[in-house]
Amino acid sequence: MRVLLMAAVASGFVLLQTTAGGGEKKEGEPFAKAKPGPEHKLLAKLKGTYIAKIKMWMGPGEPKDSAGTTKRTVIMDGLFLQENHTGEFFGMKFKGMGIVGYDTLKKKYVMGWIDNFGTSMVMAEGTYDPAAKAWTYTGEEESPEMGKMKMRDVLTVISDDEQRLEMYRTPLKGGNEFKMMEIVYTRAPEVKKKKVD
């Protein structure tokens, strides 16, 4: 009985979410399926493979440089953008994955990030400024060295083939906002497949 009740509640939640999410209900379908809107299509323009040039500030002075590759793909019928990053930090292999979307219920962009350097999942919400061609995401994250910090990430579109991500942090225990990282993404040239005779 309890299982049936839980299933009914879950079905109701899905129906409510998808109907409120801008979908269209067709005759004979139990609920409306969400469809990508203009915000999702804007995110989809970021898909592709990019060379990532990274600068990371560990404190005062010159940043540490590194590089990597970022591949972005559109998933879930155009509703989300998945980002997979591989690279190296301080001689260690780094892997990270992000999911970005637009929540039609919250009327905000949303993002989540995980990587192999920690066990936390970073979550943030954001807005888009069409004049600046930039998304700004805000939230909180935990740092082993500095404790909880406010986060502010700004992704600016420089051209169809280039973006710049600037990551700022503010310690909650006191202190000023500082720039932690900057990544410049440049679209990788397409590799043409060789003809096999």
C-alpha cells in the first residue's frame, strides 16, 4: 500500500513539474513533456570541443597555469548541457563534469559540478545578461582550506568559438572577494576523418 501511495505522489509530482515546465500535452498522453525554450537553445550554442587554458590563483602573486580539454554535449532532449573536462593540476590527472540547464519553474539557469578532487557537489543558480553575453552563477561551496565560501562564476561569450569563465570566491568567515580561477575556452579545430580505401 505504501509503495502504491509513493508511486501516486511521484506521478503527481512529475505531472505537475512537466505541465508547469512549458510542455505541451498531446491527446492520449498522461502528462506534458517539457520542450526546450529559448534559454535552452542559447545554452546549446556552447556545445562542442574546446581547448581550455587555465589560470589559478593560490594566493598573492602570479597564477599557476594549466591546460585541458572540455567537451560540451546537449542531453535530455535539448533540456541540459553536459560538460566533461579533462586536464592536469599540479601533476595530477583532473576530471570534472558539469550539468547546466534552465529551470522554467524557478526562471533561473541552474548548474551542478563534480570532479575527482573532492566528494562535494557544487550547485548554483544564475542569470543571463544579453548585453554582456554572460551568465552569472551564484551559490556556496566548501573549501578544505577556507571553509564555506560564497561563489560567483561568470561565463562570457567572446565569440562563437571562444568563452571566458571567471571564478570568484568570498570566505564566509570574513574577507574580500578574490579571483580564484580564469579559464579561456577556444573551440578545437574539427578533425576530418580520413577516407579508408
